[in-house]
Amino acid sequence: MITIFLQAAAGEGTMMPTLVMMGLMFVGFYFLMIRPQMKKSKQEKNFQSELKVGSRIVTTSGMHGRIAQIQEDGVVIETLSGKLKFEKAAISREFTQQRFPDNAPETK
């Protein structure tokens, strides 16, 4: 049984095609998986740093509300049931411009 593996391991040629193929796979993974994830992470951090009081937002759990206060360790969100404190990372997206265009600033 071991002789079969030894015969298969003894190859002719060099390791160059294998190394080139591994390099191409790494480049493919970078452009298809790593780079888009880094871009999305940068957009989320930028969005979280630009939060303003009065913006209507949605949390990752689906809670809709308006930002009442911005603190160092989180955000106080005013909902119909009261005020709740969330982490900034829990805010999924802003709805002020999408759902309420009359309150959004005009862009030209």
C-alpha cells in the first residue's frame, strides 16, 4: 500500500505549475472575498461615525427609531415604546432619506 503512494509522489518536472496555481487561487480569493469585505467594513465604520441626532434608523434586530442621543459607548434610540440604548454597531441603516424624503436635505 505504501509503495502506491511513493510511486504517485515521485513526479516528473518541477513544482512551478503548482506554485503558480496556488498564487492565482490566492489572488482570486483576495478579489472575490477579502477585498469586498474590507470595503463593506470601511463603509459601516464611516456610516457609524456620521450618525446624527434626529436621524431615523433601523437596528440589526429590526427595531425602528430615531436617534435621541449619541454617547461614547452607544446611542440612545427613541421608539414608540420609549428610549432604548444600543451599541453603534447595532445600527444597520438610515431611513431618513429613503423613507422620509421631505425631511432629508436637498442635493443638487
